[in-house]
Amino acid sequence: MAAFGYARAYQTQSVVTASPGQLVLMLYDGAIKFLNVAEEAFNLPEENLNRFEIINTNIQKAQNIIAELRGNLNREAGGEFAITLDRLYDYYERRLFEANIKKKVEPVREVSRFIKELRDAWSEMIRKEESIRFQETRGVA
């Protein structure tokens, strides 16, 4: 029980101290995790009474994360990039809605694949940004 408390405290501290870019990365990771759980639940035996509940709950969690990402887009500062992300997030939300209503796994796989690509690109951007910042501060010391 104490280990769970320590893990929870560490997770909370990670979120509190994360940069905005790292928070977006965490959200992508969370969406991917929930979509993976939903995808695995599609493989459960049909007799499993929890199957649809697991699928529904995890798709909804991923949808909530996507809605959060979409709702926090800065369209003025982000320009065309933010508009494109908004359109992508809208598409992801519609595909996951379809997956949940029709209980189809393919839209879950598709959205998961796309979010992984966004996550990887975002991670690379953060890595480059931190590298540039490190190079700039290295000359100061």
C-alpha cells in the first residue's frame, strides 16, 4: 500500500514539474495506453461480461485526453499548425466515437497509430528544443 502512495506522489510531482511540452507528451502517452487497453479488450472472449465496459471506459479516457489536447490548442499562436492539429483531433474523436458505438477495433488501431506518430514527432521536437537550450546555456557558464 505504501508503494502505491510513493508511486502516486512521484506521478503527481512529475506532472507538477513538467514543462508544457512534456505535459503534452504525457497526454499522448496516456491516450496510447488507454487505446492499447481498449484494443486488448476486443480480444477478450465474448462471454466476458466486462469486455464492453473495458472497451467503453478506455476509449472514453482516450477521448477525454484528445478533447483536453484539442481544447488547449492556441490557434492564434499556433497558426496553421494548430488548425491542422484541431482537424486531426476532431477526426480522432469521431473515429473513436465510431469504434465505441459499433464496437470495432480498427478505428482504435488507426487512432493509436496516428497518436504514436504525433507523440514521436512531439518527443523529437522537445529533444531538439532542450538540446538548443542546453547549447545556449553552456556558453553562459
